[in-house]
Amino acid sequence: MYGSFRALLVFVLKYAKSLSWYQICFIDIRSFLWRVLCL
């Protein structure tokens, strides 16, 4: 669980280079967290 979260964090940090921090923090991570909580 913790390892997969860390891998996701690395992916998001790489993805952030092509997007703004606003989009990352308030759209991508938020929608991802909702998907995880619903599962």
C-alpha cells in the first residue's frame, strides 16, 4: 500500500512538469483520492 502510494507520488511529480501545480493539486490528486476512497 505504502509502496504503491510512493510510486504514484513519483509519477505525479514527473507529470507536474507538463502541467501547472494548480491542476495537479486541485484536479488530478483530488479526483484520484476520491477514486481510491470509493474503492
